[in-house]
Amino acid sequence: MYSHSSYFREIPYKFLKDSYGRNIDKNGNLTGNIEVNNPYYKDFRDKWFEGPNHNKNDTNPSIPVLVRPTKPQEGVHYHETPH
């Protein structure tokens, strides 16, 4: 798990489901064959795949991306591709 990720590498279901995989509404009521969109799924897609700041990593969207320092310091180095 990556603690910096609010999703901990778990992709939310597209539709709301209970622990048995049955369709539910936002209050946890069973809905039968009616699928209710999961707002967390849209949030996940916006952050990790479709938003302007996503990291473009389809294999593991929780892996961090290198952020270059805005003020380089003497003796502090970073690597584009760490060993």
C-alpha cells in the first residue's frame, strides 16, 4: 500500500456495490438490477487517468511521479531514473 494514496491501490467499482457484490444506492439499500454510479469511481478516474494532473501510469496508478525541485540546492541531487 502507498500511504500517499487515498485509494491504497484499490480501484473503486464503477457502480455502488455491497460486500456481497449486490447493487446498492448511496444509503446502502439494495436496488436489484438498478446500477447506481459510484461517485468515488469518477473521483478516481479524474485524479489518476483523465484529470490534468494524473500521472499517466496505467499499471499502478498509485506509484509516485518525480517532482523536480523548484529551487535546486547545493549538493542535493535527484535522478530521473533511480537505481
